[in-house]
Amino acid sequence: MDNRAEVRDFLISRRAKITPRQAGLPDVGNRRVPGLRRGEVATLVGMSIEYYSKLERGAIAGVSASVLDALARALQLDDAERAHVFHLAHAADGTSAGMRPRRRPHPLAAACASRPL
């Protein structure tokens, strides 16, 4: 599923809601847009600005849960917003968190496991 525009709009809007002061950062220089700069978010998350910019352009498929958690903390997302960013990532992967297929053991594996060595 191509949800790049939705990811982009969501991350930009959440970045705009947080002031440097709220994030514990100094407010330096004039800002062209409200909220945090991309570089400030990247610093808070602990990633390169290039990687954060890639995420903000909507390339969120394959992002690890730890990166999404760090992003949620940096953007001070509430529980609903945090769940939404995880949903966006799963949708970009083409999966759903609740609908991932479970692996069932092969019938022969169960039979071999029950036999003594």
C-alpha cells in the first residue's frame, strides 16, 4: 500500500506541534515553519537527518519497532498517535499488526519432535 503522503502529513504535523522548549532543546534562530526542525527530531531520535528525512518523505516500510518507539517519544505522541504511526508502518509493509499470518509447524516436524533420539 502506498501511504507515503499520509505518513508525510502525519510526521510533519506532529513535528510542528512541538516547540524546542517542550523537547528540551534551545530555541536558536528564526524558524520558517512552526515546531521542531528535521535535524532536531533526528537528534532526539538518535538517527541521521538523512534517515529521518527519508521517513518524513513517507519511506516508512521496514522501519523497526525500536525506531518507531524512539520517534514516538521524540514527537511526544499520545497512545492513539503512537498506534497510528505503527499502523502506518505496517500498512506500508503490506501487513497488519493484528493480521500477520502465524507460522504453523509442519506436520512432520511435530512427528519428529515426539520421537525419542
